[in-house]
Amino acid sequence: MAADGVALLLLTVPDSAISDVAQRLRPGDAVVAHVSGASDLSVLDPHTRTASIHPLVSLPDGETGAHRLTDDCTFAIDGHALAAQVVSDLGGRAIEVPAELRPLYHAVACIAANHLAALGNQVETLAAELGVPVEAYWSLMATTLENMTANGSLTALTGPASRGDWDTIERHLAALEDPDDRRLYQILSERAAVMAGQSKPIDDHARKDLK
């Protein structure tokens, strides 16, 4: 198969398969592009007309994705100018991310999306143990995101770590029975404390969990 007869040939395969698929394509007139957030353009060798177009949006399913990709979506691009044209045609916003920054760019994307979902899973599990409707916590998370969108993370920070209320934090740690829950809580509480200009050594209870 040749990369010919079309303006753009988009490889929407897992990152680990991009290089193999690209090498199976005979070079042609088409711009060959991938949608990986972490990969640079070298994975598209031996093609010389290459690009990357990565949508910075959560795509949980096809129907939702089709809507979000045309709803003022941000795309990280690199390479051939056709990438910017595709983003423009979709009504999106293009940001150029050079090859050396792609892994960091994608790591931040995973923190923003995947790690938020992981935190959501922790909230969901603990809320079920409590018997408290999880929707109440979703609402809390949503208002926090609204605050961050409006004014940034520092002004959105609330809670005991921001106040240096270590007694409350230690009670929280004691209430969390699962060591994994305690580790996650401890790490994020320390980050929150640093944000707020607070500091405190890890207590003995948490230090055992972090080993």
C-alpha cells in the first residue's frame, strides 16, 4: 500500500504500532500523520512529508468524541502545515509542541485526564463505603474545576492542608483503612501544603505506608 491518492493519511493506531505501520506504507504524495501525544515524527520514517495531530480532549467513546473534536478542541501539532489546516477545518485551536517536549506534554495530559479519573475512582469507592451519594462529591469536584478554570489552582485550593491543619489530616489518614488510599492522600496533601506555603514532615503512620 502506498501513501498516495489522498492529501492526508492519518495513522490512528497504538503508539507501539506507528513505526511498523509507517514502514509498511510505500512513500507517496500524501502527508503521513499520527495522533500520538508522546511520539515525535521520527516514528513515521521513511516518509518525509509527516505531521502529528493530537487532540487534547477526553474521547471516551465514538459519539462523544465526534462531538468534542469539532467543539473548539485544542490540538497539539508538529510537522507539515497540513496539520494546522486540518485543525482549522475542524474549528479547533492548534498549539505547536516540538519533538523534545512531546513526552512531557503527554505526561501532563495524562495527569489532567487519567489521574483525575483515578482520583474519581477513589472517591467513588470510598463514597460507596460511606453510603454517601457520589454525585455530591462529583459536584464538589466540578466546582473546584470551575474555580481553577476561572482563577488557577492556587486560588482554588481549600481544605486542611492549605490551612496547616495537621491534626485533621492525621485523623483523615487514620480513617483511611487501605494503605494505597493513605499513600495517595499523603502525597497529594503534601503537594497541597507546598502550594499553600505550609510544610510538615510525614508522620510515622504514613511513613510506614510509603515504604
